[in-house]
Amino acid sequence: MTKKKKGAILISALALIAVIVIGGTLAYFTDTDDAQNVFTLGNVQGDLTETTTPGTDETTGHPIKSGTLTDDGIEYDHIVPGDWLSKEPRVSLTGTSEDAYVRVKLEVVNEDGKLADDQKLQLLSAECLNYGSDWVVGTDGYVYYQTILTRDANKTSQTTPVFTLVKIPETWGNKTADVNFSIKITADLIQSDNFTPGHNAAGQIDSWGGVTIEKAAQ
């Protein structure tokens, strides 16, 4: 692709949306049997936050573009193939949450239909997302955090970024001009007590078995 042709290709908006789903294998609640026998069950509560910072990649010298924070996530415009976008999603515990395991689900949403299925898969691959060393992509499509998220003395706890960059493929051509798409991020948390996640041959967490995640009552 020539520089002239590359400059004519525009990705008008790349909005990355963060959605949080919280829950676990139990229906968490506070149960009162009688005045002498009160049991308060634990719960998991979390939040997903994002940051974006312009800069330059220390290894390659490639420029990194930042986006604009909105109520729906981070929005980018005037993007061309080969651009690197700053995007750092993190999951944290909130409220009185118990310690928890964390995983995220990434989906490419393209309502105008200009992206082919293989392009959507490409956007979620290691070619375009620089997954952090603390995260492992499971065979079920989820990305698993490798350590238990544990609250510290200040009652806070946060994962490292799932990734820090979104790299727009240089090979994308004119068919992607003016395309609009988003990368939707859904985070799941499950209490770590009495729960054992699945591991791959390398000993990395790569599944939660057949557990069903339920959104916690508000």
C-alpha cells in the first residue's frame, strides 16, 4: 500500500465500550433466620475503568494516539491503517467485595457490516492487542487474569491492564474507509474462596469450568 493511498483511508471512529457484569456461582444475599442466628454471605463487586495517554512506543518509536473519554468508553477518530491507539482497561474490586478471580470477554461490534469476520478476529488477536503478561487467552475466548484480585489495607485492588494498545492493521484497504466499530469489553468476577479455576498444561488459568455468571442485585 503506498503512502498516498494509505493516507486516504479513514476509520472515522473507534469507540471502545466497557461493560461490567458481576456475580458468581452463588446467589449472594443477606439471610436472616432469627435474632440469634444471622448469617451474612459474601459478595463480589467490581468496576471496569479505562485510561488513554498519547506517547511513543519505547521499543519501536512508533507514535501512539490517545482518544477521548466518553460515557460509553474511549472514542477515536481520524484513524488510518497502521495507527496505534492508547487503550488501557483495568478491573478493580469495589465496595465490600470479597477477593475474586477476574476474566474479560472482548467482542468487535460493527453495525455497518464493513468488517469481515476475519478482520474482527484479527482485531482481537495478539497482532492488534498487546495482551499483558498477567492475562491469558483461554480456548473459550475469555481472557483470564492470572492472580486473585485481593483487597489491600486501603480497601482497593486493581488488575494490570488487559492490554495497552490497539494496533490498526496496515494491510486494511479502501473497503474499511469510514468504517465504524467498537470493541466491547465485559468483565466477570467470581469469589476466590472455595473455587478452583481450570489450568492449561503450562499451569496458567484458562477456564472457569461450567460456572454460570449472574449479575449481582443492585
